[in-house]
Amino acid sequence: MIAYLRTVFPNATTEFDVSGLTCAPLRLSVERMLDQPEFVLIWARVWEAEATRSLATLARELCPHARILVWGDAPLFMPQYFQREPFDAAVIGGDPEIVISDYIQSVVKSDSPGHGLCFKADSGWKKTALGRVLDPHHWPFPAQDVIPFNDYQTARENRGKPTDDLSFDVSRGCPGGCEWCVEPLKGGRVGRWRPAIDTVAYMLNGAGPYQQFQCHGPIFTGNRTWIEEFVTAIRQAGSVVPFKAVSLVNHLSDERLVSDLASVGMQAIGFGIETLTADSSQRRLTPKVVERRLEQVAELLHRYGVEPKAYTQIGLKGQNRDDVLYTHRVCLDLGFTVRPTGATPFHLLRHMTVDQLDQLDLTRWDRKSFFDESCGLSLSDFYRMIVSPGTFFDSVARAA
Ligand code: SF4
């Protein structure tokens, strides 16, 4: 986003606070607001919505002429929450870089905003046409000066993540349609890929102080032609570039795919298991995962030295305690690194009124802490599972 805004508005002064990452004091945001910016753009996840409202209220007070816009997961899941004072606009679709830059241009020209927004008009809140998407040739790469590496590293260590990853968008959009997931809202329901040649050229420049690239996108292996171009381009450069990505687990039972990607530097691959179904006579709770292929996936990834990371959810609709325990036992036995989260039903927020949303404690809607007792675990067991599934199961085994 930042790199894109700099390109479109080369003469504008753009200043950024990454307060969520670095826990920067509010004073820094206050200083920026006292400089009377023309626009205040706030990126927010659902659990940050209340804080976003407070920050926007402060902005309205300190820089009353600024247009205040919010973008990110929060307005995608619950746009109605932001259709009130002190906000001027919220991004509800399309690629945010082009939606926001076009919004700024429309304000400068005193035009109505054209796409991807709900916005405040004289006659009340309105919606524009659907958001436009950017040509993947123009997807920005990260502006590395915005987050000093030391700040990033401290935040990463505080989150218990093992590696320093330079994340950049490789693909956007997903046809998966999982109701809780933000990807289809964020990138649309059709997969789009940055040209492989641009992707590889960027990666061959090196990751600087970072250990590896995170090739960000919902289903990295969703376009086999792209994968072939990507692998070929790295091989032609005679190089190996460490990276990790996320994909669908079923794709990873293809040996050629795994061996090709491992040969050019893939270190780890994440995939959503969500939940398995303990009772095999029942309909699968996660249709996108074919359980009988997991053993083959595990064998291939281990053989080619790629770390398998299984994303699981605790508290999904229809899931019971047996399903939760079975899922994690299977994943651990297969040697997967397991990354559990609370099953956060973000899709329910869209249908709530603003009053109902205000009654919720939205700060709870964080995937690492969203607990619903119907999952059958105690709060203590839930957190033990989230923090360290392997240790949790060891203690269960010892107690048995
Ligand atoms: S969970 Fe995965 S497959 Fe489902 S919509 Fe999100 S990115 Fe797509």
C-alpha cells in the first residue's frame, strides 16, 4: 500500500505509524495528526475495530479537516460498523491500493468516489460500484523503510514466530469460499498471480536482513503454469531462494510439484486442515481436505525437506471435542507443525446491526484467543493447545 501511494502521489508527504506491530505510543500518532494531514488512513482487523474508532475520534478532534478512511479485514467483514462518525469512508472491496488512491484523487477533484467504498455523502452513507482490481504487474512490493527491521524482529519474537520473513503478495483472490475467511472478500473469488518473472526478479535481489521470503497468497500452487514459470526462472538464474508459502493440502500429494518447489528453495508450506472428523461414518466437516492423502503429503514433504505446517481451528460449527483431539493427534503423528487458532465466525458479523456489534467485545475476535466453550475444551486446555499442541498432547498422554 505504502509503496503504491508513493508511486501515485510522488509529491505528497506520506507518513506511517505501525503501532499495532511495534506498540508505538499514541503520542506518535498525535504528532502526525497535529500536522494537519489531509487524509488519515487506518488499517484495522476486527479485534482492532474499537481502537480504530477511538483513534478516528481523536483524529477528528485534532485534524478536523482530514478525511478519515479505514481499510483492512474489519471493514470487509463488518462495513456497517464504520458507517458512522467519525469515519468518512471504508474500503469494502477491490484491491485497496487502487480503491484508496482513486478515493484520494476523487476528494482532491471534489468528485464522488467511484468504486470499492462505502462513504459519507451530504445525504447520508452511500455505496459505490464494486471495487476495481489492480493489474498484477502493478502490485507493489514492500516499502522496507516503513518497518525498521529491528522493530519487525522484536514483534516477531514476541509472537513466538521462529523466522524473519519478508512477506510480499504473490497471489490474490480465492475461489475456496470458506465462510470465515477474508481472502475472497479481500482479493475476490478468482485467483490472480503476480507475473512469475517479476516475482523471481524481486526474490533474486535477496531478502536483506530477513531469512526468507513469505510468498503471500491464499493458494500458492493454484496456478500450475505460473508455478512452472516460477521454478524455471529461478533455475535459469542458477539460484536457490529460500521461501515459504500457503496452499491447499491436496495439491501437495503431487511429487513433482513438491520436488520442483523444494529444489528452488521452498522451506515450508502451510495448509488449512481446519478440522478432521473423528467419526469416519459422518460427513467430513472440512470438505477441502481429503484425509486419506495426508500420509502421502507428509511423506513427500518430509522426504524433500519441506516443513509442513497445518492450520487448524478449534470451535468450528459441528465440531466436537473428539474431532478437536483427533485432528491434532493425526497432525502431530504425521510430523506436521500444527498452528491451531480459535474458530472465529467473522462471517456472522456482517449480519449484525451496529448496536449488536457495539454490544460485542470485539477485542475478543482475535484468532489466537477466540474461545467458544462449545468446542468441548476448558479455557485452560484451549490455550495449552493454542500455545503448544505437542506439549498439550504429551500431558494428556501422561495423564491417561
Ligand atoms: S480458507 Fe483457504 S481455501 Fe478457504 S477461502 Fe480462505 S484461502 Fe481460500
